[in-house]
Amino acid sequence: MVDLHSHTDASDGSDTPLELIDNALRAGVRSLSITDHDTFAGYYAAREYAAAKGLDLLCGIELSTKYEGKTIHLLGYFPQAEPTETFGAWLLELQEKRRDRNRRLADNLRKIGVDITLGEVEAIGKTQAGRPHFASILLKKGYVKTMQEAFDRYLAENGRAYTEREEVPLETGIQRMREAGGIPVMAHPVRMGRRTHAEEVAWVEAAAEMGMLGLEVRHSDHEAAAVARYGALAERLGLLMTGGSDYHGRYKPDIQLGTGKFGNVRVPEEWLERLRG
């Protein structure tokens, strides 16, 4: 099996990089991409172990970008060579913006009576602490009964303490990835939140005009109709098709490596071959 979208505890997953490799092999995954948010730390920590275990590991990343006021997640794959030092330095700037958002989010939570500190969040999330780590602490302290409730009540865009993070423009994210030798791919397009199919198509077309090279067709959030829709769109625009579970370990327990949610993700081997050129 192939899974081109997964996360470790270097960003917002619960598995360590080595645990992710072991879990992927147990699940029957033979080709995997670690696509942590704003960092390659999980990939770097796992690459030698993966090679020793016989797992085909592809270097990847996930960036949060902005387009017309909405967040667009951009996956980046580096099948030929690892990213440049310039790209790595730019990522450090993004990480500091994430930390600033986390600082403000902790302040907002305390203002509404939630006892939480940035130190607690960073103790489990390290340099890539994010909303799942806030949710984990809210659950542990009894403010909510589930991780989903933590997002619904406090952390999602309509939550009581939601805090915007400064994100790079979509075009900048695409350009930076391509300059670094990466292949930019729009992640889980169903989450764009476009009200009509025409709006959705227009946004993907705009990203393709900016230089985006692929579209994540298969994802745990994509039902069969969405897979067909995005597959047809990718084919029409000449975009590479990718897919993955978006595995986060225990933070999203209904999502499994390789197969997604209730078996709805199966990524063809030829998609990976085309990605690698």
C-alpha cells in the first residue's frame, strides 16, 4: 500500500517518527510520505530507520497558506532530492509564526477561564505545537470529553478561543516549494469550504495557474463522489494525483495508515510512480 499523507509528533501527530514507520509496516504500507506541518524533522529522524526496515520513505511536508482569506493546505513532495537549505531557513520563520499564534491562543483560553499555559502545550508538541496539543490538554484537564469537542467548543474557526495564524499566500508557498525542488500539491480540497462546485474548480484552477502541480484526490475526508470529482478535475488540468490517510495516530483514532477512514483510501502505485517522474 501507498500512503502519501501522514504526521509524526514532530508536528501534530502522536507517533514518534520510528513508531510511525513500525505502524506503517504493520498496516501493510510499503511506501510512505511523512508530511509534517512546517518541518522535515520527523522525516529526517525516520529516514535511516525506514531504510533499514525496508520501507520506501518519501520526503514531504504540509504548509498552511492563505488564498482569498481562507486557509489552503499545501503538500510538498521532494522525490528527487531533499529540500534546499534556503527552504529550511524559510521554514524556521514559519515556525516562529506558529509559536506566536500558540502564545495568543493560550492567552485567549485563559481569558475565558481555561487554565492552560504555552509551556504545557510545548511540552508535548515541542517546536511544532498546534491545536491538537491544546485539545489533548483540554481533554486531560476535563474541560472536554473528546478531542473533537475541544475543537468544536474552543479551537475550530467558530470556537470560543479560535486564534488566527499568519499564513503565507498560496502563490508564495507554491513558488517556494518549486524553487526548493518540491512538487506542490493541494491537500484535501474538500476542506476548502467552497459553496459550489464552480467555486471549488475556480480555486483549483487558480492554484494550477500559480504553478501548483498536483491535487490530493484520495483522502480520509473524501467520499466516493469527491474522489471522482477531484480525479476528473486533476485529469482535465493535467495535475498529478496523490492520496493519503492524513494519519495523526491517537489524535484522530478513526483514521488508519494506508486505508484512511473505514477503508476509504487506496492510493494506486502508479500515482507514486508519476510523482517520482
